[in-house]
Amino acid sequence: MLDTSMARRLGAELIGTGLLVFFGAGMATVTLGFRAFGSSVAAGILLIGLTFGLVLLALFALIGPISGCHVNPAVSFGFWLARRMTLIEMVGYWVAQMIGGLLGALLLWAVMVMSPFYSRSRIGLGAQGYDGASLLHASAGGAFLIEVIATAALVLVTLGATRTEVTARVTGVAAGFALAVANFLAIPIDGASINPARSFGPAIVVGGLALSQLWLFLVAPLVGGILAAGAFVLFGRAYETGAARAAEPATTMAAAEEGVPAPAAGRVTTTPDMPPGTQRVVSGGTTTEGGARQAGQGPATGQGPASGQQPPTAPGRSASATPPEGNRLKQSAATGGGGETIG
């Protein structure tokens, strides 16, 4: 039985995928199906790509905090391969995304049939295709290759943009732009699926040629997810290694000769020659010493009644360095070279 948290996540994925298919495939239907791009095919492609990217950006703000906003079985597959989610979670996401894609396509079809100019067999629902269904009449091999490359790019960007050190705003913008750019190139080649759920819903509703070619748009994006997960694992290891090296404490010139690393910033250290109560604080590359005297300075003789140390300084003032030669002579004369004061 699903817990409340998992049910919320699956519900968010279902709604998000449905909205992505409704608006994205809807724009593709109006633009390419009804030939609403006018005399510029490039303008139509640009409009469709921006629609998908902006919808995904909005969905990250809406359901990102709930489910991570995968809305794509290939993205969930990449997350599972990268060990960012469990197998049960991935299967649950797949089911929710496929149902959401089908519901979004059914809702879009219910809107389109209200127009007397709409024909399901002729205009369709923005489904993808190759050969005669492609603007460039690309072959199945070309369609498969572009789907693998475009999906791998999208999944890799999404994996990288959802690391813990990346802010949520950057995540949505990065994923949205990646989807838009992928659509710009893939739309004229095969209609740009890059998402099995986005192809599944319209193909089931339209049937015919779109349904017979659906296999390619289910398999190719998953292959792209495999490539993206592999690249992310390699990049992730390199990133962790670089971060670990950057976190290592720097060594001073003196410590480097002895092979001893310098203390990290903000640490309080002591040295064997420092009397009790004396501390050395390293902050921002600056060493501040407090207590009875500075670290590394030998005990001064004839400067106190019994301890042989300088009297403590006032708060906010550092202990003075070794006194000048003249001061040492005066102190020696005053004390007689010992711990007693000569009256």
C-alpha cells in the first residue's frame, strides 16, 4: 500500500505529465497540424520548442518540491540508474507518467474535436513519426539517433541541475532551456518526442501510423537515459574528487618543508612551547595569538615576580614582540638580572 508521501509524488507526476502533453502537444497540433505557422516553418518550430520549455519551467515551480518534476520516464530511468531513486519509485513514476500522458492527450482531443476543421486522421495530436511523417522525411535510423542524443542531453542536464548544491531556481531554468533547445533540432527530424509519455498518449488516441511507429519513441529515449546516467556517474566522481581536494587545508612554507598541513581557518591550536591559557586562532589566513604571550616566543626572564613572563596585555591589544635592546638593559638593571626588584 502506498504511503501518503509516495501518493502525493505520483499524483504530482501524473498531473505534471498531463499538463506537459496538453500544452506542448496542443501547440504542436495547432502549429503543424493546422499549419498555423504561416509562411515560416522555423517560426512554428520555435513556438513549439519554447512552449515545451516554458511549461517544464513552470512545472518545476509547481511540483518540483513534491516529486522532483521528472514528468518523463527517461528522466526517471536516468535517476534510477544514477541511484537517485529506488526501483519501486521508478516503476511508480512510470505508471503515473504514462497515465498522465494519456489523460493529457484525451483532454487535448476533447478540445480539438470542438473545431469543425479538425480531423484526427489528418491533423492528429502532435504525434511523432519518421519517413513520410517527418518534415525532413528522416529515416527510422535518423529518428532513433536524434532521440537518443536529445534525450541524453536533457536527462544529463536534469541530473546535474538537481544536485543538492544547486538552487531550485537554477534547476527549473536549466531543464526548461535544455528541453526547448532539444525540441528546436528534433522537431523537423521526427517531431521531437524526448519523452515516452509525451509520445504514448497522442499515439494511443490517434492510432494508425503514429501507433505503429510508437516503439521507436519508447525505446530511443530510454537508451538516451542510459547514456546520460553513465556520463553523470563519471562526472559526479570527478566532481567529488575535485571538491575533496579543494577542501584540503593549505600548507604554509614552513609546514610544507616538514610535510605538516596548516590548520584550517577558524581552528584554535596550541604549540608545545605555549604556556597554559595561550591559544593560536587561524582565520582567513591571519594568525591571532592570545593569552600570556605569543606562541613560539621563548619565556622571558626577569619580567615578572615569579613566572618570568610578561604581564597580560589589555583586551583588544596584542602582546608586544621582543622588547628593544634598550628596554632589555633597563629591565636588567632594575631587576638585577633576577626575579627580585632592586630598591
